Amino acid sequence: MDKALKIAAAVVIAAVFLITTFAGGVLVGRVVSGDLGAAAGVTRPSVSGDVEDAVGEVVDIIDDLALSPSSEESMTAGAIRGMLESLEDSHAVYFDAEHYEYFNEQSMGAFYGIGITISNDGDDLVVNSVIDDTPAARAGLKPSDLIIEIDGEARPRWDVDEAVLRIRGEEGTTVRLGIRRDDAEKLLEFTIARAKIEVPNIESELLEGDIGYIKLEGFNQNAAVEVRSAIEDLTAAGAEGFIFDVRNNPGGLLSASVEVSSLFIADGVIVSVEDRSGEPERYRATGKTATDAPLVMLVNGNSASASEIVAGALKDHGRATIVGEQTFGKGSVQQIEELSFGGAVKLTIAHYLTPQGTAIDGVGLAPDIVVEMDHELIAERETDTQLRRALEVLREKLR
């Protein structure tokens, strides 16, 4: 390989193409408007000659002496991952072209995988939920399982985004998971065939004759349209108040969080995004409200990122009573930069603040009414004490 080409590949981050994309928990997608870096006057520094010389020297050594010299592809990927690791940013990750395509599919609401939702709990990678009638459910995975190995590889900490990309793949291919379960004496191994996962992003129904219940699974690009439609249908059916449930919702698009918040908030700041310049960029309500009816929002420890943006906005504007548990505390903003040769890198560029200026990264958002409950009990109405408390609170509002 030509030395100049190898150096260029190794320091390719200096020449990536910017797109305006933010992370929200597991899902990432393009924001409709606003270039955060450009708006704040942040410029990308050039790579120094010292870095190029050091990389070039190592490339030469590998080519001349290594028993099995690296391919150009693997050397490029290794160099990029090494630079991202130097950031000490737990959310920084490199996507090759194939995995970046999978990554974009999920923000559209359709993907191939095994049918689980996952999140980081400290260094652990936890299965939050197992979707009915999916390969994961049929294989016997359970909520609270810890994913230790993916295709035989174990790490001290699996980043949730990279784990998602490893677990997803083409229909009919398999992924092998090493699972630690409380009641098992040793690591359990599951080999699961991937399939198309078709899961409604929203669930809605009329409770007790006049209370509209809306549960949102993720903040993809269709979230606001789906929530608005549910509000309109439930209102027509007689709903006089609403419960908006984002428990176990890992987040999604920043733009979707602003649009969904705007369905309930007529005017004002929804969220502020503050980058390294220290100058916040404020995202305001769109003015496209769907209802001014009394509102209760349900959250738990797996409500993250975009879910927390909405909860923070509704709480700070006094628009809803928040019921449940302290939220996850994912208050940082990630950006995707596409690479000129395919693929992309993701890294943390900012953190967000609620309308009243509260930073919740690593802390979470405290509910107005605390109701502790095992996350597995959400699936059954008779054991869902958080929902029952939300119904009581909303009933008081309607009197």
C-alpha cells in the first residue's frame, strides 16, 4: 500500500464530511435543522505533522516486519478506533459502511435483528425487554439478562450502539450471545437467527372511558406524527386527559423529542444544547400543539436521552406531572460524521439542558411522584403500580 494513502486513511477523521446528526440513547438520526458545530463557531483542527509522521512510521514497521501485515481496511479501522479511544468518550464509536447502513435503518423504524432492547447499566450491557414473537423470545432470552459475549468476543464494557450493530445483520444470519443470568451457574449461550423486526412504535388505548393512554417505544422520525394521530383518535373517542408513557424508551432523534414535546407545549424553549464553546443553542416549541388536556408522564430508569428531553420540558413548563423513577441520565449529545470512503464516526460533542438550565447527564431527572417498580412488571396491568398511580393523579386533575 502507498505510504501516503495509508497515512491519509489513518488520519481520515481530519477530512470527514459533516452531517447534522445527534445521538439519543440507542437510536441516532438526522436533525431536521441546525448545524450545532457551525452555529457555535467550532472549527475542526488540522492534524499535525507529528501525528502523520508517527502513524507513517508505524505503518512502515507493520509492512516491513509483521508476520501477517494488516490489510488496508483493517489498518484504517484500527487507526480510527484508536483515535476515538483517545477521547475517553464512552459513546464514541466507528461504523464501517455496512454497519452504518444498519444504523440508519433503525432511525427509519425498520430493521433486521433478534427483537430485544438493550442499555448500558454502568459497565453492564442489559436486556431491557424481549419483544413477543421474535427470534429472541423464541430462543428464551429474558429481561435483565446481561450480555457478556457477542460472537465469542467479551469486553470490559460493550457500548450499546456498537452492541446493537454487532447483534443486527442480514436476515437469516446468526448471532451468538453469551448471557449471564442470575439463576444460572455458568454463562448461557444462545445462537439466534436474525429476522425482520416489525414492532409498532406506539401503543394507545382508552382507559376508564375518558383517559387516553399512549406508550412510545422510541423517538424515530415518525414519532411526532404517530403521537399526534393517537391524541386525535383518543380525543375523538372521549379522552379528557392523557398518560404519556416513555418507560424503557431509550431515546432517539433530538428533532423528534422537540416535535413530540411541541404537541403538548405551545411556546417556549424545549431544550438547550451546549457544546465546548459554552454557547447554548436553544430549540423552541414548533407551535404545532395537539392538546392542552391534563397530562401525566410515566418514566423509569430506562427512560433515556430524548425521553428525558421531553420529560424535562414538560416538567419545567409545568405541563405534566412526572410519575415513576429517576431517569437514566443520558444528557450528552453525539454527532455522526460520515467518512468520505464509507462508514462514519460518532462522538460526543455537547450536552443538553432542560428549559430551566438543569443538566442531567449522569444524574437523571427526578419524577414529581416517585413510584419504584420492577421493570418486568410493566407488561401486566394488574402488577403495573406506576400506571395505577398515574391514573390516580390524572383522575385528580380531571375533577
